[in-house]
Amino acid sequence: MTEIPAGAVTVADLYRELTGLRGDLALALTEIRVMEAHRQSAVDTDRDHETRLRTLERFKWQLMGAAVAVSAAVSGLATWIGLAVTRH
């Protein structure tokens, strides 16, 4: 890095640097807000997927219970028909 000679930095130079830093800081803060919004969106999406999976699992178990009940009813009906046919 080169050395700045004494008296070479003016108030105008400092003002330009300060203005540039403010712009850079505003840009960085904007990017942080955007990244935070994306992160929150990802968290909400994950929660939504988890809710969908739990609903699907609940439906699966309800469907299995209904299948067992229907299977028992059909089995009983088949047995009753089978017994009725063999008696005649």
C-alpha cells in the first residue's frame, strides 16, 4: 500500500469515502434482509411439507383401518354365502 503524504487528504475526500461506505452499508443491509426473508420462506415451506406428510400418513392409516373393516365384512359375507350354498 502506498503512503499518503501529509496534508493530501481533504475533508472532501473523507466525505466521499463516508458516502461510499454508507452506500455499501445500505446494500449489505438490503442483502441481509433479502437473505433473511428467503430463510423464513424456507422455514415456512419446510413446515408446510411436514404438515402435508403428517396428513398423508394419517390418511394412510385411516385407509388401512377401512380396508381391514371391509375385509372382515367381505370375509363374513363370503362365509355366510358359502354356508348357505352348501346347505342346499
